[in-house]
Amino acid sequence: MTDNTPSKKRTSTRLKNTGRINPGDLDSDTGDDANADGVRLQKVLAAAGVASRRKAEELIKLGRVKVDGIVVKEMGLRIDPANAVVHVDGNRIVVKEDNVYLALNKMPGMLSTMSDELGRPHIGQLLVDRPERLFHVGRLDMDSEGLLLLTNDGELAHRLTHPSYNVMKTYMAEIPGPVPRDLGRRLRAGVELDDGIAKVDHFEVVDLHAGRAVVEVVLHEGRKHIVRRMLAEVGHPVSRLVRTKIGDVQLGHQRPGTLRKLNPVEIALLYKAVGL
């Protein structure tokens, strides 16, 4: 006797190139199929350093993982790491394998450029062995030093530098003392410069010694030489300027002239700062 019952077809577990979840993208099969499109979500999370594959499966079951804004709880989802947007506990996870995120402690006397026709020292000389085309996030003038971020993630770089996203930058500046008690109030209220009023978001005197002061300046302004110009305008020209933070990423004790990879937590903090 012929069985006319329709055969049950296995649905391929995959995401389209857009990275969006579609009905049929989920499959209870937990084995890896080399011929299937995409990579299993738990494998992607493990490769991104979030957790072991088994722990990643637990995160998925608990509803702590989102793909393109949709909570995923079932096993077997395949995604395209080049296009999917993945969050764990609300933090963006880097799943695109060729993305690069670096912190540089720029030395004074070095240009924040990838080349220089006059042969002056520049940050591009530190990247000659890297095949990626990297963008630097925020310039520092030649005499300034400290934290620069380098990445090939164009959208993140754009948002970190665009003033509308209000990403805070923190600087330590050495200036002549004594520091008037009302200096912070004046800087927060705004200083008239030749290209308009500039304000700081935070000002604090960190140290006073032998007629010199070290002050912390936090602002989201991105205009050229903004910290130097503001402090010079109020009568305290800067003799040394170090950027110590971009958003919540800190320079820390990184040696001058060295590069380091940002860790997943730091990258997630940058994404969160610009709403990605």
C-alpha cells in the first residue's frame, strides 16, 4: 500500500544576507552541516570570546541573546556574521571576524595621520604590517599625546567622531598655577573662541605643584585644538596635554607608542555609547 503522507522536509537553518531572522531559520538539529548557509549562533558567540559553546547555548536558552533586535531562545539558528547584529545582555558583540579595534598611546611629536609627505613621524608607521585599512578616531595635534582608537569599522568610527553622539573625551592638561576657584564654572558656562562658544562638561584640579597645575577636562567637543584654545583663552596655556579616555575606554598604563587590541567589554561600551 502506498503511503500518501507528505514527507517531513528538514528546514534549512540560515539567515539571508541581510542577517534578518526569517521563519524557518530555526532548526532543532544541533549538528554542524558544512553545506548549510551561515554559522550556528552558539559557535559565533564562542568564536567572539563571549563564552564556551555550551555556555553560549545556556545564554540563548535564557533569552539573553538578540539577533537583529529579536530575542533568540531556540538552538540551531544560523547567522551571517558579516551582516547580523548580535547583542548579549544588551551589549553589542563583534561577530564580524575581520573587524579590528585597536588602542594607540600616541607619543608627542607624532602626527595623527597615516602618511606624511614631509617625512615626519606619523601613526601610519606603526601600522605598516597590518593589511587592514584603519580609520583613526579623533585626532590629536602633534604635540599632544595619549589615546587614539583605530578601527576598520566605518560606522562606529563615524559615530564616535560625530558631535551629535556626544561621546566624551577626557584629557589631563598641565597649566600654569594658581588655578582660580571659578575657572571650572567659567569653562562650563562657555568660552568665546573665534569659531564660536566652547564649553567643557567637567573640570577638576587634580594636582598642584611648584606653580604648575594638572587639571582634568572632559568634553564632547571635537573642534581642532579645542582644549588648548579654551585654556589659553582663560589665561592658562597648556604645556602638556594627554587624552586619557574616549567614552569609557581608558588609556591606563599602556606604554607610549604601543598598540593593543580592545577587549570585548571595551568594544561593547563603544557601541553602546553611540547607540549601535
